[in-house]
Amino acid sequence: MKKSLIIISASLFMALITPLDSIVNAVQDRYSVYPVSLLLHDKYDSASRAKKINAKIFVVMAQNDKVVKAERTQKLIEAFDTSKLKVTVIKNRSHNDISLDKKYYKIMQDFIAEG
């Protein structure tokens, strides 16, 4: 008799730190003269998958993020079911130093504790 192992994984919550809607949109913003959608094989289109996520979502944005524009994160936020969504902006931080802020770890602990 052949036996099968089925693993079911269900996340109760998901934290997204400085996320974007899709890599195509983020790169297109930066290099508008190039046909980015034709050049990139992997699209990393998070926004199109957002409605399928059943977990509580916590989005953490950096106020001064120059890597991921606020517009890209906002488009992703708009794609989620707002009843499962929490958004926090850490002020005076950028994409690469957001985790250096003391508030970062506190808000992450609080979110996990709420779970």
C-alpha cells in the first residue's frame, strides 16, 4: 500500500516590511524608458495574489523609503481585504534602516502577540 504525506500549512498572520505591489511596477517607475514587463521573467506580482491571503496582514512602511515608493506599497495595501489589514509607518526611516528603529521591534512584538 502506498502511503502519502499531506502537509497543510496555515499562517495566522503575515508581516510585510516595505513591500511592493509588483517588481515590474517598481522597476518601471525607476526606468520608464525601458519595456520592463518584457525584460523581466519573474513579475513578483503580489497585488494579484493579495485577495487569496486569509491571514491577518501587517504592513510596515518606512516614511523615507527611496527603494520602494509609497505608491507601490499603497497599491498593494489597496489589494488586500481591509478587514484583515493593519498598516504602520515608521517615521524618519528609510528602506535600509527601518529595523534600526526601536519602534520596529515593539510593533512587531505587539502584532505577533495579537495573533
